[in-house]
Amino acid sequence: MALNNDLYNVEIRFHFYADPRAVGPNKRSFGKKVRQNNFQILRSVCDDLLNKAEIKAKQEEIEISPRSRFKVKFGGNEYLDPSYVVELVYWKQPLKYTTEALRFK
């Protein structure tokens, strides 16, 4: 999303939803494991995607929540409430207003 309607100042948000069937009934231990390694697996997915897209961005925050506003279809026929939602927020540094940057408008 563009911050303050400025296309050169962009926030990128990644949302990950945990399948309750994979997490199992004890979702607290899953949440603890994810926090213990500082969300490293999810951060590496985001970093890899940004690198492949040649987007230079800095991680700003990570939020984990046991509730979701959405039900998700995790490959089965039904929509389920995720066990957790993890949101990683990145900030793409603004491009300098140069002739080169304006070429990509």
C-alpha cells in the first residue's frame, strides 16, 4: 500500500495463515515454536520473494494473532478458521525523484 498516496513510499504486508489441521489441538506450543525462532522461516520466505522481485525493503514489524477475520480454504473442501495469523510488514524505501526513477512511473 502506498503511504500518504505517495507511490514512492510503500508498505508491503505479508499474511500467513496456519492450518488448524496441521497445527493440531495444542496451538500454544505451535505459537511458542514460531516465536522462539523469531519467525525465521516466514521472514526467509518474504526476503526471498522480495529479492527475486528486486525490491529493496526493510522489515518493520511482525504481529501474530490467534484470531482471523477470514476463514481460509486450506486445500480441502471447507473454509476453516486459521489457528494463527502472522503478518510481516516491510517498508520499501522511497525512490529518489530522479530522471531514472521517473522512467518507471
